[in-house]
Amino acid sequence: MQPTPARSIRPTAIAVAVVGTALALLAALLVAGSAPGTAAPHRAGKVRIQVLSNRADLVSGGDVLVRVTAPRKAGDLRVTLGGKDVSRKFRSRATVLLTGLREGRNVLVARATGARRARVVITDHRNGGPVFSGPVAAAYDCQDTAKDALCNEPASYSWLYKPVGQKALKPYDPAKPASDVDTATTDQGKKVPFVVRREDGHQDRDRYAILTLFTPGERWKAWKPQPQWNHKVLITHGGGCGASYAPAEPPLEDASGTLDAIPVPLVDSSYVEALRRGFAVMSTALANTGHNCNVAHNAESLMMAKERIVERYGTIRYTIGTGCSGGSVAQHTVANAYPGIYQGLVTTCSYPDVMSPGSQFADYHLMRAYFEDPSSWGPGVAWAPTQMADVEGHLTPVNAVTADEGLFKSAIDPEHACPGVPEPVAGDTATRFDSDTNPGGVRCDILTLMHNQLGPRPESVWSAQEKAVGHGFSGLPFGNTGVQYGLEALQGGRITPEQFVDLNEKIGGLDVNADPIAARTAGDPTSIANAYRTGLLNEFSNTSEVAMINHGGPDPGLAHDYAHAVWSHLRLQRSQGHTDNRVEWFGPTPLLGDVRWPVEAFVAMDGWLAQVERDERRVPLATKIVEDKPASLTDRCLADGVPGMVCASDIARTNLSTPRQEAGGPAANDVLACQVKPLDRSSYRLTGGLPVLFTDAQWARLQAVFPTGVCEWALPGIGQGPATTWLGYGTAARATYGGRELGAAPRGSGLGWFARSFRPMWR
């Protein structure tokens, strides 16, 4: 019998069967995660990297504090920095200070078996800066002990203590402890000797200081600080507005640079109180506007010093600023242009910014030249002091003199002496500017310090000095074209038409060298717009996420009217529709309101932010700031020292006016240069409606003064608008004029700067 032949099977069918079996087996292995017979690992989630020191794109100094955590069920953790294995650093703890970063990009990667990896790009910048402020206008004259041209040198440490029964701190020697050391009880209930360690160091070409309660002989690491630190920071600031090109001392007292002559025992010191409560106290010279009046430098130095605190002392819950005059300027402008650096502001002797009072003081400067030279007055014109003050918007001319002599001249004159710059030497660009002999020298005015923000003047308007050196100086960010000085006094019948015409005809303007000119100052439109964009003129457009307490008092001719606090109030109201995140106190003590208020306001701010910190609702931070304000924290006014009495009038609060406000300008005083409208003779009316009677000759003279028209205050000013936040101004070698947006912070970075309730920042 013949066997039955076998059925043939096509090779394609065999292939399909084999492949199908293999795919099924592969799928089973993928599901199991290993060969048959072994346990399948669980997908554990993702490894997490948190950059604590700062924004990951803005760290400096070659080190960074990071926290790396793997899911509980993940396998061994492996961490690499720039390809180098640094895993061993994370074997005993999750938080590590990584050192040896290269300048520029550093890639940090963390992997764990069974979990998804994490990757962060950390961009490191030089300890001597800049990080985002761009090139410096002149070489710095570093301290004698500097190790390099960026003024770097190792940090040094000294000791202080508070004696029993005294307010001020004194030097302390741990080797020979004093017998009268007071006890500090922190807000966490820790009792320790009131002994303070002060760290002094250099960053960003200048000095910083960090003070903390410190027990000598005990260790302190960022991941294990001494228990008396409450993880909160107070930043102190200085007064004035100037330019410097050499390191300086960081200011500590509440009114540094403004009320230095007042003995400490007469004014309670918030920084000593902060130390007692367990705060770290921090100050930088570059955030002292009297030393460096530039918002980008202010913010950069504070950012770098906060990074230092996080890396050497530990993570921060929140940060409070305090300061008078220029100290209020630094707080207000940094909070608006670089939100996230502060969570609370305590301001006094208050200004909203530099530019708007600068415009006011420029008008004073021009008016003084006219008012104080009767020989310049026209025939039949005579000015009484009360009329001068009326046109200036004040009670007496003393305020104008103080503002001009004490603030404006030193800030705006490029030939004014400044630290770090030698006297002029013809042809030597490293010495100071002189318009006649050394046009290429260093200009010591604040506009030059703001060159990266304002940008250079266009060639079409160059002065003889600019042509001689072949480049434009910093643009003029203000103008008085179209301003009708004394308009309100004219319409009120308090000055005559001839006085009005004579004043406006002869007041003139200033050129790029701050020298008087017969024509009005037009200003440079790009620089004016940049002043708003960069936050040099503060419209309070980005301050809804910061709590503010302002306290002040009457101004006896010291150029610190409470009106400047009112400007802030009005701008904030217009920007966000309310002022519920700002508290105003007014009292009878000049400038401060009350000598107890620096400490009282600081303590109140601490309580306010503590309530925000406890609020972990998923609502906007701006909402928390308003809704978590303590019910007891309200506006107050002390008239004649009687608590609770409401001030009867704006004059009681010295909410006085300005030359431009008296020219019809807005009460917020935030127009640096106005748009204009045609002259209209019929628009000049006295109170009651009667026309102002100009002669034909007077009208012709007004037409000559205002050939393009007069201010139309109903329109926004030239270039007026909100500030753009977190702008960078280039590298050490190349400027980005007007700034470039740095953008949102890299995800998961800067988390050591504030408690979770204060996030998100840097959107």
C-alpha cells in the first residue's frame, strides 16, 4: 500500500506562524518585564529634580543646590552632571550642593531602575556677573584684596551680639564670650544667646552681607541648618540715587542713606528685631540705590545673594524688604520688574521709582534757575515766594532746593564725582567725563548707569561730545515739550498772564550733558518707551502677588512728600482695580510717621505672609495676598498723635503737588513726556469761567514757546505702558538695549526661594 503523500505547507505560512508566536512571546515578556520565571518590576513613576538655588537658567558661582528624589519602588539612583557620575553624593541624602559647574550649560540627568529619568539644563554664570544685567559702562575699581578683575574674594565671617538692655549690636569674640549677652527667643520658640554671625562676601563685582543667629562651634549646612533659623529673610536697603564704579558697604539700618544722623536708640531697628525672631538678614551694595540706581543691578544682586542663602543656609519660606527713600524705590521697582524676589515690602519715605520724581526734580532744577535769578524776569514781572511755591506745587520753595541740591544734581550731572572713577584727564577714557576736555571719559550720572535699559541716542541728535567719541550717550527718558508751567495758578488768578508767559518762555530745558538750553527738552522717544518697558518708571502693573505696607509722615521740606506714596496708590488702583494688597499708615513723625513703625510694620508684614503661607488653596497667589490679610491690618492715620483719628485733609498728609500736576498733569505723575494738542486761546479760563486775557503780543510769545502744541494730558504719555518682567540686557561683552524677555523659569527651578503657597512665580 502506498503511503498517503504529506500535504505541502507553503514557506509563507510557516513564516507567519513563527512570527506570530515570537510576537506573542515578546508581548508576554514586555508585560512581565523579564524572562519567564522571574518577577515583573512595577513601573515606579518618574525621578524628580528640583533646582532649589535659583532659576536653573540664572545660577551663578559654579555651584547649585538641588534635590533629587526617586519613586519609592524604583531601583538604584544614578545621577550625572555634564556626563560625570555624581551618584555617590546622593547616597545619604536627597539635597546636595553640586560644585564644579562649567560656565554656561550643564546638563543634570537622574535615572533610577524602573522609573522614567529626569533631565534639567543648568546655566551657570560667573560669580562676578553679569547674569542678566548686561555690560557695565565702566571698569570697576575693585577692593585691594580682590583676587581678580571681577572683585572676587573668599567670604569672611565676623561675630556680633546684643547686650542686655541695649538695641544695637556690638562686636563679639567667641574665644572670650561677653558676660552681658542677651537671649533671643525666635518665633519658633527657640531660645539661644543673641549672638550673630555676619558673612561678608563679593558677588556681581560688589559686596553682600548675610547675618543670622549663630551658635559658635556648631555646624550649619543648607540641608541641616541650626534650628534657630526660621527660614525667613529680611532684606535691608539704602537711600539716595547715584552711580558708583567701586564696591561699597551693604546698608543695614531701616533708613540707611536718608536718616543716618538719627541715633539708633531713637528709631527701633527692624533688622535687629528680625534677627531676634530667627530671620536671616541680607543686604547688598548693588541694591542700595544711593550707590547704584539701576533696577536690573538691584534685582541681579538680590537674586545672587538669595541664591547664596539657599546654598549655604537652606531653603527660604518668604522674603520681606524694608527701606526708606531709595530703599522704597528698590523694593517697588524690583517687585514690579522682577516679581518673586520679594513676597512682602515695607516702605517708608516712599517713592514709586526713580524716573517720575526725577522728572519732578528736573522741573525744580529748571524753575530754580529762573526763580532765583530776578535779572532774568521780564519788565514788570515779580515773583513772591508763595507764588513760586504755588507753581512748584509745594508750600515753600525749600522743597525744590532740597530736591535739587540733595538729589537731582548729583544723580543727573555726568561730570559729578563718583566712587571708582578718577578725576578727568584729557584723552583718558578711564577717568571722569568732562564736556570740554575729556568727552570720552566715564559719565557718573544715573542715566549712563541705565544705558542698557534706555539705549543710546540716535545719531541724528548727537551732541558735539557724542560726535567726538563716535557713539551716542544714554537717551534722555523725559521731556518737557508742551508743559505749561503754572497753568493752574494762572487759571486760579494767583499769577498774572505776563508771569505765566515769562516763566514758560524762559524756563527752557536740559541737554544730554545736563546743561541748560533755551529750548524745551524733547527727550528720546525710544528711551522714554524703554523707561516704562524696563520698569524704571513703575506703573505697578506686576505687583498683585506681593504684600505692601507703607508708612510715612509729614515732610518738612526734605523732598519726601507723602504724595509720592499717593502716586503709588493711584497707579496700583488703576493697574489692578483695587489696592487691597497695600496698607497705608500716616503719622506725625517726619518721614517715618512714627519711630516705632519700622519694627511694627515688619512684624505686621511677617504675620500677613505667615497667613498666606498657611493657605494652600489652589487659587491665584494674588487672591491669597488679599484674602489672607489680617483683619486687624488696616490703613491708619495718626493726627497730632491721637490713634485712630482720620487725617482731615490731603495737606495734613502733605499730599502736595508737582510742577507738572500744576500744569494740568495727572495726579499719578507718571507721564515722562506728553502728547500735544494745538494751542487754543479760548481754552484759557479763570475759575468761574471768565477768559484769561492775553494780549496779542503775549499770545504770539506763547505760540513761539509751543510751536507744536501743548500737553494733552487726557492721552497716555509718549511710550507709556506697563513693564515687562524678567528682562535680560545681554552679556558682559554685548548689550541688548531695552531688554529681552528671559521667559518663564525652567520647570522645577527656584523652588528654594519660597514656600509652596507662594507659587507660582516667574510665569
